Amino acid sequence: MAKIIDFENHKGDDNLICRKPLEFRRGDWRQGHILQCLRSEAEKYQDHRRQAISDGHRHIKFVPEHFSLVGGCDYTVMGLFRWREHEDLAREFYRLAGLMECVVNSTSPLLRTDLLRSLYKTILELRKSLNFSWKGDSSKFLLPLHQNFYRRSHFFDQILQATTLKALYETVDRETGIQFDLLAAEYVFYLPKRMTDEPA
């Protein structure tokens, strides 16, 4: 992201795609990763962007501090972006991401029993109904959050406490709901132009 970014003929706030349920914006870069930024960082970037454009500048080197979403998180954001006009489906999709975390990254003894088969069935049904699956070497499914908001280990600690499949589903519902609310309240997502079909 350190290379110069071309603003072309943009106006100061024309990069907004949607504000709710999650805020998505077009990045001023064509290639690269999806960026997940704190709102405070996004506001600084938007102010800088507006100033550069109003001053007649066509290039800028500044990007907001961010998480670069890779390793499966990029696919998660793409799924959330797909359902950006349907909050209920976006939340259901994020619940699916939580279930994927359970089967790939959790050490819960519950998931070493025959109940794992039922969980897989639920995942397959959700993937089919939402028409989505993660690709390649995806290993993380829930999006990163700053530690002062939510610790990643907290999700897995809660999963470990679930002693029945019903309790596990309830835990995933609750924790992914909390995380989704934090993502909506605290973060902005910047998508590179190649993902929003904006001409170079």
C-alpha cells in the first residue's frame, strides 16, 4: 500500500458503498487486500482524502492503519459484502463463519464425538442456503477485532464451556452476534477497485 495512489476524478466521499449493517467503501487502490480499519482511522483517511482532492492533488501515499484481511478472513468479508443489503442474512453468514471456526480451530472435546457429524451437516446446509464456501488455505473465519473490544481467545473459551450441541449453537449465536455488532459499530471496510468493478 506504500505506492502512490491515483485519485482520478473522485470527489471526497464518493467511495461510500453502504453504511449499514456494515460500512463498506471503495479503496483508491486497484489491487491488494481488503482493509479493515477502525472508524477513527477511516475518518482520518476520509478527511485527508477530501483535502487532497479539494486541493487538486491526484496522488496520495496515505492509507489508514488497518488489518489486511487474508487467510480466510478475505472470503468472510466477501460473504458479508454479498449480503450487505440483508442484515439478517449477513448475521446468519457470520454465524456460519463462527461454526467454521469451531470445526477448524476449536479444541472442544465435544467436537471429538459423533456430534461433530451433526455440526458438519448444519454447516453444509448453511453453506448451501447462503451459496458460499471458503477457498484455498482458509484457516481463520471470524474477523479480527482489537483486544480492547474482544479477545479471539474468548470465543474459544466460550466454546470449550459448551457441553451439548445445543449449548454450542447458542454460544456461537451469542458470540458471533456480539462480534457482528462490534464490527458494525467500530470498523470500516475498504475494498480494492478490482472487487467493486470500478474501472482503473
